[in-house]
Amino acid sequence: MKNSLYERIHDLRERSGMTQTDLAMRMGVTRSGVNAWEMGISKPSLDNLITLSRIFHTTTDYLLGIENEDVIIINNFSMEEKELVTRLVRYIENSRNMDAEH
């Protein structure tokens, strides 16, 4: 579990398959700014924190370490996309339950 803001930003960026440059371009900041966040040298502004939460489909509470559950926000997904995410989560849960039984 990643505990600090900089670790969570880094982890979420990598899990989403983005480079620092990719994230910087999506946010309208410099790559060195993203790097500074991930190194713990500086922290994103409130506006940038909100943008990060939207890009990574998570909460600002998770990014800040207030909430430790890894959350995926799907409010802006279409009904079909929400259904697909739900099916995937159920599939993974069922697979884990079957593995635990064996």
C-alpha cells in the first residue's frame, strides 16, 4: 500500500500506463512539475489534485492518504462501461473465491 501523496501519484500514473510527460500534457503542467510531485519535492495545487483524481478515477481523499481504500470513480462512464467494470470486478472476486477454496 502506498502511503504518501507522491507514492500514490507515481503508482497511479504507472498503473495507468502513462509517462510523466503524458500526465503533464494531460494536466497542462511541465514534466518536471510531475516529477517534483513524485519525488516529494513539491505538492500539486488544489486544482491539480482535483484534476489528478479525475484522470485516475479516484478520490482526492485517496490521493491525500485520508482514505486508504483504492477507489475507482465511474460517474462519467457510460452505462455500458459501468456494466463492463462491474462484470470485471465480479469476475475477479469469483476467481479469488475459487482459488481460496482450492
